[in-house]
Amino acid sequence: MTETIRHFVTYTGIRLPFRLVNELEQHEVQNRNTFFRGYFDAQERITGFDMFSYGEIELAHHYEYHGNGKLKQAEITDIDGDVTVLEFDSDGNPA
């Protein structure tokens, strides 16, 4: 599986998966205190992201999808390392 890594300023939306916006070039990341590192599959679906603040990961999301492309699972890790796993049915609704 091919995975692409891209960097962004922020995200938009309140539903999962989050949509990362305002893409940064690699050289722009070096001068930022906060940014998002997004991971994308071959179909350009976001498979996860890490939110960096002053060099530390403050938040991480990892996503899995059903065969129909709908969100299957979201694993969210907060700054304290606490993990929350959310499951979704084949229509993308919370299970």
C-alpha cells in the first residue's frame, strides 16, 4: 500500500475524518510551531494525521475505511496518550 505524507496548517469540519486544509510545502514546515502531518492512501483518502506543536505530537488520528469507502474506525490519541476508538457502520454512522 502506497502512503503519501503531506503537511497542512489546520483542519476543517466537525465530523470524522477531519479534512486537512491549507497545505504547506516541506520548506514551510521548518518555520512553523504548529502544523498537521497528514497520511493519505493511494485513493487520496486521509488515513490519519499527527498534530505537531513545538516539535511534539499533541493529537493523532488514524482512520480505517469499509470497502465502500465509508469510515469504519477512528483511533484518536490525545496529548496524554489516552486512546479513544470509535467504530462506524458500513454507512459511516457511529456504531
